[in-house]
Amino acid sequence: MSERPSPYLKVAAVAGGYAASLAIAVLAVVINVAETNGPVAQASSGMYAFGDLVLFVAVFGLCSLVPTALGLFYLRRHRYFWIVIGVLGIGLVLSIAAVLLFVLAVTGT
């Protein structure tokens, strides 16, 4: 019979996954900056900075899917967590619908 991992080990695994995702994203940006350093990058530094931001968010978002899935897997048996997430999700959808209805009413379309 296998033992379940302790809650501390679960939290450490998820946090370590996010730390690894952060490190990979930072490394991707550092490599990109090193490869695109030159007079063109200096002349358009704002656009290159935004490109670096987009690259960071994309790489971090992709890499953080694994620790997010792991964390949700560990929380699968916690009924109250899923109830709270469900209520927050319904609240988010209703808030977005309210904003869209307000915008449609203001613009008159």
C-alpha cells in the first residue's frame, strides 16, 4: 500500500513548479535580449521591451500549466474548495455580463 504525500510535500511540489516556470521564463527573456541586442533594438527599445514582456508571459503561462494542474489534482477531494471556485466563477461570468450590458446600453447599439 502506497503512502500519500504529506501536505507540505504537495505545497512544495506546486511552489517548486511555479519557481521552475519563473526561472524558465526569465531565461527565455535573457536569451532573447542577448540575441536581439543591437542598434535596431536600441532605436526601438519600447517595442522590444513589450515583446520581451509578451514572451515572458507566454513562456510562464505555458510552463505554469503543469504546477497548476498538479495543484488542482491535489485539491480534487476538497469539496468546499470546488464550491468556492464554482461560486466565484458564476460571479465572474455575471460581472462580465453586467459590464457588457452596461457598455451596450451606453453606446446605444
